Amino acid sequence: DSGVTQTPKHLITATGQRVTLRCSPRSGDLSVYWYQQSLDQGLQFLIQYYNGEERAKGNILERFSAQQFPDLHSELNLSSLELGDSALYFCASSVAPLSRYEQYFGPGTRLTVT
Amino acid sequence: SQQGEEDPQALSIQEGENATMNCSYKTSINNLQWYRQNSGRGLVHLILIRSNEREKHSGRLRVTLDTSKKSSSLLITASRAADTASYFCATAPPRGTTDSWGKLQFGAGTQVVVTP
């Protein structure tokens, strides 16, 4: 158990809908990262937050947005969902934002868009 | 695009044998990390090797890094059935670059199957 929690575990929804994925980092970790894992794209970095502020952005679509709240939990919002958005979404956390620190991954949310 | 590429894509061995997988990357790094993922679950951090290190050990794991060749290898000795998983290398950009905030780039992974 990494100490990172993600809800829900599974999500099945229809195209065009909007969903929110939630992540609670490990106690004491200030930095949160979101990744998308799909069969064709592999594991892709989406976005990173540190202590409430966006720090780095990766291949995140404009239909996706995220935020980190004062209690450090983070939410990833996916809207106007398409079939291709079906994937495993992981949240990870680390004590500090720099990439020389290991990241602790949550169990993931499996999103299926039908 | 992915920074790291693992080789082989898949590896099947018997318990007790060693498993070796390689990772090649394209640009300068601050460090390289290896992660393990059991089927459909979250990634677990295994080991981090910095760009000024050449070799690192952790239990049955041995990682080497050759920055001149932009490559790394992960060796799992005396493998067990529980080592069955996908293994990913991830590279971290050098300090001082705009990407240094924590943006790890993962390779496609090596799928390892260890049979009893």
C-alpha cells in the first residue's frame, strides 16, 4: 500500500459525459501528479501540482483539467468524453516537486467510455 | 513521445533464473528510475539511480547506468513467481531545465513472466 488513495476504482460512462477522479496523496507529500495509461499510448504524464499550484504540464487535453485543494487532495476533471479516453488514470505523490524524488502511485481509476 | 524504451518487450523465465532488461533514452537526465507494475495495478518504485552513479543495488535488484550510451539495465537475480510484472524505466530531466519539476517520462515497459 503506497498511501496514495484514488476514487473511484472503476468508472463506466458514455461519450460526451464529464467525470471527476479524486486523489489523496501520502501524508506529508505536497506534490501530486496525474498520469494516463492506455494500451496504445503507454504511460503518459498529464499534469503536476505542488502545494496547490500547477508546476508542470504534459500531454493533457484541453477537455481535461485538474486542481489541488488546500488539504492537498487533487481532482482530475475529464469532460466531453470520447471513446479514446478509456484508460487507467493514476495519481502519484512525492514529498517535493523535483523529479529526483521517487513518486508513490495510487491504485488507479479505470475509466471506460462507451 | 516516450523518452525511454525498454528492451525486450517481453521476457519469460523460470524461477531461480536471472532477468535482465534494458532501457535506452534520448536526452540528458538527472536520474533514471525503475518501477514495477503488477497487472492493472499502480506502479511501485523500485530504485533510483542518479546521472553521476554507475551502479546501484537494492536486494535482488541491480541497476546500471551508462550516460555515454544513454542506457540503463535492470537485473533481477534469483527470480520468483512474485516478480511477474511489467517493469518500466522513467527518466527525469536535468536540474535547471523547465521540465525539472517532476515530469517523469516512462518507457513502454518490459513484461516479465516468471514460471515456477
